[in-house]
Amino acid sequence: MEGKIMKKNFIKILFILITFSHSRDIDEATGWSFFQSQKQAFYMLQNITVNGDLAEAFEDFSDLNNNGQWDSGEPFNDLNSNGVQDKGDIVGAFLSDGTCVGWIEVSAGFTTIPLMGNDGDPSSVNYCEPGDIPYLLLFDRTYGSILNVDISNAIYIDFGSDSCPDQYENGSGGCNCNYDPNSNGGDCSDEDLSEGEDPNGDNSDIWEDGLEVTLYGEFPGWLENEIYVMQSNSIADNIFGCQNVSACNYDLSVTTSDGSCWYPVDGCSCDDPEGAEVDCAGICAGTALVDACGICAGGSTGLAPNVESDDSFITGPNADCAGVCDGSSYEDACGACDSDSSNDNLACTGCTDICADNYNQNDLFDLEGNQEGACSYTIPSVQNFSNNPGDCRLSLSWDSLEVCGPELKYEIYDQNDNFIKETSNSTTQILGLDPDSEFCYYIISKNENGQSLPSDLRCSVVGSDCGGFIGMQLSASISGWNQSHIDQYNYLGFSSSASDDYDQSSDVVEPPIGPNYWISLYFPHPDWAGVLGNNFTQDIRLEDYDFLSNNLQIWEGEILSNITGNAILKLDFLDGFIEAFENIPMYLKLNDDFIPIEDGMVTEFGMYSDIIKPFSILIGNLPPQTITNLSSIGGDLSAEIFWDEPELCCSSLRGRYPAKSYNVYFDTGENPINIVDTSYLHSLPSYETQFCFIVKAVNDAGEGPALSTCAITNENLDPIAYAGDDQFVFVEHDGDIETNSVFVELTGSGFDPEGSSLTYSWNQVSGDIDSFYSEEYSATFEVNNEFGNNQKVYVFELIVTDSYFKGNPSYVEHRSSSDFVSVIVNAEQNQSPLGPNPADLIIVGDGLATYTTNMLNDSNDYDAYTSYWVVPHDGSPATNEATILLTAESSSDPENDELTYSWSVTYEPEPFTDWNGDGLYSPVEQFDDLNGNGVWDTGIEFFESEVIEIDRKEGVYEAHLTITDVYGATATADIVVGVQGEYNEAPTSNAG
């Protein structure tokens, strides 16, 4: 039956085209043209979709003035109800060499494209020959694009030449049963099923439920008088993009320009990102910007930008501390910011000496003199002060004091407040006092910071035995030549009544030497020019403890004998000597060796006759020598100084009078300190600064010479900024297409290697946020990206700044570092809805068609067994339509968005009288108004609902469902609807 319908259509079409044989048809919009030929074939396309929508169909009109075009006022079939007569899209057929062999405007319903063959006329010599395969192009009037027509999804239904479905073929050209498509398969049953596909070999179709459904896949070859019916959808899709070859995103495959072409600006190229611009430094896509001070900074410039905050405060390398570009304000060492130099450092000026009573650790500078707030000190008074009498002398002693700051000295005053002497020792003697008299004294301790209150007054009565001396006895003996000799009455010492020159009462000449063997020890004094000789057996000097505390008394002695042998020198302390001079170093020099003297010490040596053996006695003290190998190393807010340990006694002055401690002096204004170690680590206030130190060795005799060293403290390291990981954020899918914003939180951090406190600032490097700035480590803000847009990229810079002291005196300095983070903002995402399977479009109901009047009709005429809808048998021949119920309820959306449904369902166009023979309905042509609506019905109905109910006569129809979510994304589903006519069996009679 399908073949008969196609033949009738072909006869009608052939009649029309022969009428205009060898005339030329030209389309002005495309320039496509062809000559009519007497040999033709046809492609019939049921539906042509362009990007999911039906192609624009030609709207028929009545050409009342016969000028070949529609004029205002002429009736037309307004298919889309837009009030304008629309020309349809054009479908053209072409051979592989580009020859146009036919074209026609798209029709509502089937579009029939003529395929001209070579009929021998010169105008058709290049037209189709048997087997040639024309291809189709569609001219899309909406975009002016020419598109390939894809029929890979188009199908045709054919029972083959035997009019028997393949599943019932007997393999001999017939059927296993009496098949009747209008009676639910006739008497065919499962017992009649055959094996294999197409047993009779009459076609190559694939059968399914009684129908052979074949996908074309490709255009069929041309054969004269053939009509190729292509049901379902043929597709011609625009590929949108850029068609301009000079654009950066030119795409050869694009058929339709969508305005997306983009071009580089001057200074950029197509290799740079779309929309990239040249920054102020001349770098394409660079991140340098003109900052708040009008300076091109950031990006490739290597310059940190000046940034203005919401309160118009500007921070950066070109802004002063008051937030003014190129301003004159500055931070003093206290961190105070202004442009007035008269108040510099006032906030941190007071007392920086830790030894002071009013020391303030926050002060950096000292007030001078007696200004209010200058350093003040309390110097302690001496404790346990005693006055011990002697003969014509007094010994004063007290506890030595340890104080913070410079070493103390002690001033001695008598009861009349007369200054007597000053000493750095904790004991001293006052000599040459009148015998049997009382003397009273007090002590004041002092240093550079001040002095103490006077100690208590202590009094003693001195003795009267003032003529003696204290010292030691020296004895020299020798053994040799079988005999021994000794000289033992030799003395040296101190007396308060003696002097360092010759004193008749104290200094005694060496007695004459006898005629026999002997040994003699004496002190030569040729400078004294004595009457009795220049050698003295007794040499007494002035007793002055304070002098001996930092000076030497040296006795040069000689030993002489007239025999050769082993000699001995013995030293014995006289009474009271060790008590008076126990803290004074004493050395014997013999043979260039220095030997510390002890009471009763014996020294042996060899002597030759008549050869003088010199020796020396050294009593007293000397300040230490200059320290050696002083060096320093700068550290992190510190410096360490080093020097050599003292030498061992006793070959050199360093060893004989070594340092007991060391005074260290600073160039920071701090008070010196006294230490006993030979290294010292000192904390310092500033980085990147040279500090110098002076070190002096100290013993009981005082300070030695100074030696200096300098060291530079470490550089303050840059802080480390971390702006966080790049963020990919999405505008939330909320079912509202207008939603386009999302909040972003940037959380940065910083680390300072020295542990200094940090400040933070955020700047926008690229993006469209107005006045973005934050001085917190985190920042929260809103970004936007409208639905359907590409990703938007924002770039932010985190600047981390530390503060530290530099210089001597110190001032505040800063170091900064930065890090960048990108925020990629994705527009709201949407997934397309999911269309149902074709079978799910069917509302099955009870699955039973109505074949007899005694069957229940549920108003749903679907037969689930045959998959056909059947006109119900109701006893009335006038009933000719089956009710079809279709549903989109099995459609779904992955995000549960609200869905809308659009249906297009084909039906048989209403018959009309084709007066002008163009095969198309014109508004002036008569038609059978079968539904009484006064309008010629084209063959397609449209519905907007989830469930549709339609009535159709016997035939084959196509329903196309489009499911759309609120974001405009769509899905489709298609189903071919077969309607069988009303079933009726002839009555039977029984005459009995």
C-alpha cells in the first residue's frame, strides 16, 4: 500500500514538472539554478531540522496580480502566525562536481526535492545518470548559511515486493500466514514466525514488530522515476563561530558567524589570551597597572604598587607614612609619623641604660644632663668597713661591691671631710701617721653614674713603734771544694719612714769580705755613692700599698763567691709582711726565669768562683697587656666577640700580670660591662648595621690598653607571603538563570623569619571589582559571571610587610614580599534534560484496542500487542479516528529544574484543489475543511503540555517532543505513530 501511495504522488509530481519541461528555475537568494528535465527522481524529506528546530517553511500565498511575488494584502498561509509572509529555507540537490540538479523551498510537512536526470537535451547533459548520488544542501535564511543535510537518522518503511513482513516470510516468495496490517496482523501468530532476516530476499530491511524500518545512512543512488521517502528527521546544523580569516579564532568548519571573532589590539598577538590588552609597561596581557601615585607598577616593572585604601590612605614605596604620594612625612625611630623634625624620637627618648633606676626597655635614646626623665642611679655604700691600726699606719678594708655599670672606685675622707686618696681596691693603707694618735675615716663609692652616701666613720689609734720595716730575709749559701759558706743577713722591704733613695736609718752597707772562702749577697747601688761602699746588705723602700697596686718595686741583687759549687737562694718573709702584701704579686728573676715568691722558698743554681750571679726581686702589680686576636661576628640582632685566653705564668708580662676580667664598651650608648670569659654575645637593637666594641683587660692594677672590633648584624630577611591556592568557584545552580554571583574568600598568610609582626594588604591585579583593597590577611568579596559566559579570571596580589629597626641610632625600616592567587569564576553550570525513550512516550492504558462492540473502550486506542493504535470498532462506519495519548512524564532533569514540553505531531493535510498546479496550497484555492476551523491545515499540530491527546485517521504519523529547562537546554524524543483502520469482519449467515 505504501508503494501505491508513493506512485500516485510521483504521477502528480511528474505531471507538474513535465508541464514546465526544460524551463529554468533560479533561486535569487542562493543563485542555485537548474533546467527542468523529462527524467527525474525525488527525495522526500519528512522533517528538516536546523539546530534542533524545524527548518523555516515556505508560506503559500495567492498571487492575485500574477507578478510572481507576494505583495502586501495578498492572502497567505501564516504558518508561524507572525503576520509576515515568510519564504522558506531552500534545499538544493547537487552532484559531486557541484552541478545543481534541483532545488525547492522547505514545505510544512514533507519537502520534495526534484533530482533532474540527463534526458538528452543539452541543458541536462551534466545531470544525473543512473547510480549517481546527489547530496543535499540547505540554505538557512535566518543566518544566510549553507549547510550540509544529514540523513543518517532518516528512515523508510517498506514491506518489500511481497507485501509480507520478513518475520512471516516463507522463503519462497510468500507468507506463512494471511498477513493484514489493518487487522492486527490477520491470522498471523508466533507459530508463523520465520528464522533469519528477509527469507524471501525481496529487500534488505530490518524488521521490527511488523514493520521494516531502514536507516538510509547515506543518500541513495539516482534512478529515473524513483521517489525516496525519508521519514523522521533530516538534520542540517549550523556550526557557529568565527568565519573571518583575519580573526584569531577563525575556524574553517564554521558555517555561521556568531559575532565571536576577536582580534589582537596593538602590541598583542593571537598567541595572547582573548581580550588581552597592553598594560602600562607595554606588555601584552601584562599585570602592570598605574597605581594610586600615577606610577606604572607591578607586573614586569618589578615595582611594588602604591595602593589606596577606602579611606584614601596610600601605602607603597612612593607614599610617605601619612599615606600621601611623595609626601614629606616620615617615621622617626619611635615609629611616630609627621613632617616636624623638632619632635623626632621624643616618644622613645628617656633612659636606655639597664643599670639605671628608671630604665625603660621601650626607649631608644637617652635624655642628657639633668633633664626630667634622664637616667638616674643609686650607687651602694660600702659594707663591713673596718679601720685596723698599726704602728704609725692604718689599714682600711671593706667588702668589694658588684654593681651594674662601670667599675667602682673608692674615695677615702678623714673626719674633717678632707680627701685622702682614691683606690679601686677594697683595701688600702694610710702611712706616716703620728704615733699614739686617733685617726677617723669614711668611704664613698663612685663611678661615672654617680656616688654613694658616705659609709660609717671608723676610728683607730695608731701605735708608736714606727721605726721598723716589713719585708723578707735573703740567704745565699754555697757548697763546693769540700766546704760550705752562707750569707744570711740580707734584707729588703718597706717602711713608712723610708724612701726609694738612700736612707741612712734603713739602708745598710754590705760588710767587708773576709780573707778566706766566702759567699756574698748584696744590692748594688752605685748611684747612691755611699762612703762605705756601693753594695748594700739591706735595701728598704717607701711603704706605699697604693703605688704597689699598679706599679713595680724592683730590687736588683748580685751573688758572688770565691769558690765554685752548688748555691742556694732562700727567701723568708718577716712578720707582718704577708698580711700587708698578700694581694701583691712578687717574682724572683733568676737566669731569665720568673718564679713566683713564696715564704721560705729555696732556689738552687750553680756558681763559678768570682762570677757574679745577678737576680731580681719584683714586688708590685701592673695593668694587663692589650688582649690579642680580638674578632667579632655579626648575627641576628646580635654580635659575638672573641679574644685569646691569658698566657700562662710567668715568662712574659701577660703571664705575670694577667687579666682577671674584661671591660667591654659599646658604641650604642649602653654602659660597659665587666666579664671574666674571653667571649661575649651581645644583643643589639638593629639589623643590617655596623656596631663596634672596645675591650680592655682588667686586673687589680686597673685596665689595660684598648682594642676595638666591629661587626655588622645580619640582614633582615624578607617575609614570605602566601596568597593561598588558586580557586575555582562556580555560581551556584539554583534554578534561576538570573543568578550570576558568588562570594569568594581569600585567606592569605605570612611568615617572617625573624618573627616580626606583619601587616597585610590585598590588591586586585586583574578583574572588574571596583575599589578592591583590604589590609587584613583575609578578604571576602563578591564576583559575578553571567550564565553562558566563559570563565572569568581574577588575579589578586597579597603584599606582606614586616617592620624592623636598622641603624645606630636605630630607625624603622620595612621589607615586603608578595604572592599572587587567581580566582577562576565559572558561570552557573547546567546539564541538559534527559528525553524519554520512544516507548516511554506511549500511554499504554489497558493495552487493548477496541475490535468489537462488546469490548470496553478506555478512550486509549493503543494495542500493546501490535504497537499500533487502532480506530475503535463502535458499530459506526463514520468513526475513522483513533485516540492517541502521549506523555513526557518520563523526561527528567539531572538538577531537577522545571521543564516545559513542546510537541509537533504530523497529520494528513486537508485536501485542496491545486488550481495553479504548483503542488502547494494557495490561500485562494479551495480545500476540504474537515475540522470546520476555517483554516487549511498543513499537516503539523503543535502542543505545549506534558500530556497530549490527539485523534488520527489510519496512517503513519511522527510525534516530536522537545523538552526544555529554564536555562534553555533541550532534549528531544521522537516516535512514529501507526494507526490502523477500524477492524470489521463480514457478517456470517446460517440458513439453517
